[in-house]
Amino acid sequence: MISINSLQKEIHKNAVSHGWWDSKREFGTLIALCHSELSEALEENRKGIPINQTYYTESGKMEGVPSELADTVIRIMDICEYYGIDLEKVILEKHEYNKNREFKHGNKKF
């Protein structure tokens, strides 16, 4: 099983080799690109495609909510590697913190 840190390094290396880091990218743009992947996931659902369904276009491109969510995580991992963020460590730490938060974090509706 590959670790989050190892995958993060591979993902960033792939992004670099495909030209996505040929010039400096603004942090706001990177965050907007994450938003765009989530919006694509929403659009797949709005088309009536089941949330857990992956399908492929004639050209072989992977589509569907799972694919768009994966794209979001891939973008986040790429950003974290670029900025030297140990995502695996932060996820584990944040998960431990969340275990002790109050129910619905103050009675929020959602």
C-alpha cells in the first residue's frame, strides 16, 4: 500500500512533468481549480448520474463524481507537495482533533 506522502510526491512529479508548474502559479488560482473539480462533481450529479458511478467517454476519459472527487484530491496533493505540506501528518492530526469536537460543532444544521 502506498502512503499518502509517497502518492503526494508522485502526483506532484507528474504535474511538473506535464508542464503544470513551468511558471509560478498563484495560490488563489490553485484553490479555484480545486473548487472547479468539486463543481464538476456536482454537475455530474445534476445530470442524474449516480454518485458512485464511474463511466468512460468514447476517448477513454474517466468521468463521474468519483473521478471528479479524485481530481480534487490529486490537485490538493499537488499543492501540498509544492508548498512542502506533510498532508498525511496533517490529516492524521486533524482527524484526532475532530474526534474530540462537540456534536455537530455547536449544533450547526449542516
